[in-house]
Amino acid sequence: MYFFRKSLYWKGIICKSILKLKGKDKIIELLKSKASVKQDVFAHGKIAFSQFKESAKNLIDQLAAAYNKIDPRVKLVFEDISEQEFRLVIGGDILIFHMHTNVFQYDKTHYYWKQSYFQEDPSRAYGIMFRVYNFLADSVTYNRDNDLGFLIARIFVNKENHFVLESKLRLGSHYPYLKSQLFTSDLQYSIMVCLINYSMEFELSVPQYSNVQTVSIAEIIDFNNEIKTQTSKKLGFKFGTDKKHDFE
């Protein structure tokens, strides 16, 4: 009986060890397929964003060299804010480019998953996100915290430097194919030109009189710093969730 119990005891230890080993193996496989992949994606994302930043600087330098001779009053400025952000001041507009520090994955219901590009290598579904916002330059210059900006585009770049650009503007229809598009310097330059053109097409709209006919004493006193009236462009559309291009 003693030897029988001892045998059962050691069998139990062995079974637990096997389960632990399988559990560890599973975790290691998940780390390889997820954590390490995300590290690769983020590392490439930083490189891609740095290249995008350089493309923006080159374009602004060219515009400034050409237009400053025509009208030096118009600001054409590149601002390197951080590793994850840069800004372009174009006259009365400012474009803010922001790289998200998290890695995203296309939702499993997205139609890309039905294509061979993701099916052959699921890690291609992971990517870094660049967002482009359009504000009035004065909103930033004068710290008008209530002013509104608009997300005019977002760019998804995966570890293979393939990208897709999404936008409610016509620009979004130009770059819809992740599998066949590489985020090259030439395309970055073209995208930058389009973003500047589109942002400048929309003018500041006069707010409805009924929305601004009342004002408090406190707002008048603080007028020189910031009047509490939201200022923004009227882009002619509203942003909402585009289920066709959702990310996890």
C-alpha cells in the first residue's frame, strides 16, 4: 500500500509538471506571436514616422524657399515636437501629426482577413497608427483651449512597411489597398501634399448669431486670454466610426 500511494504521489507530481510545461509553452508561443511581433511593429513604426517627419520637413523647406519671396508674412514652418509628434504651420492652418504608442490589430471581422495577405501571415494585421489633425494656427498660438480641430486622416503601417490611409476626405480613396502599398518616401511626400491642399480648401465659417449673442462678465474680463466661444472650420462632414476600418 505504501508503494502504491508513493507511486500515485509521483504520478501526480509528473502530471502537474507536464501541465505546467504545457502552460509555459503556450505562454512562450503567445509571447512570440504577439509581444515580440508588437515590438517589431513598434520599432518599425518609429522608423516610418521619422521618415514621414523628414518628408514633411523637406516639403515645408521647399514651400518656404519658394513662397517667402512672394509673401514673407505667410508662415510656413515645420515644428519637431517629440519622437511621436510634429506639426506643420501653413498660413492660418496647422496640421498635427501624431504617432500612437500602442500597436493595433485589424478586427477579425474586417474584410482584410478574408484575403491571402493576412491569412498567410496573421502578424501582418498588426500595425502602428499615425493620426493627422487640422486646427486653426491661432488656436494653438493663443492657447484657445475650446477651439475644435478635426481628424482629417489616419495611416496604418505594419511591420512590412505596407500601409493604408483612411479619411472622410477624397484622399481616403487614393490609398485603400494595404497589400500593394508601401510607405515609401515618394508616397509620403504625395500624401503630405494632399493633406496640405485639403486642409487649406476649408475656410473658417461664421458661427450662427444665435449661438454667440450672450456672453458673461467673466468671459469679457478674460477676453484677451481666451473667449469661451469655440472656433473651428466647417469641413462639411461629420466623423463617426467607420465599421469597415475598425481596429482593435
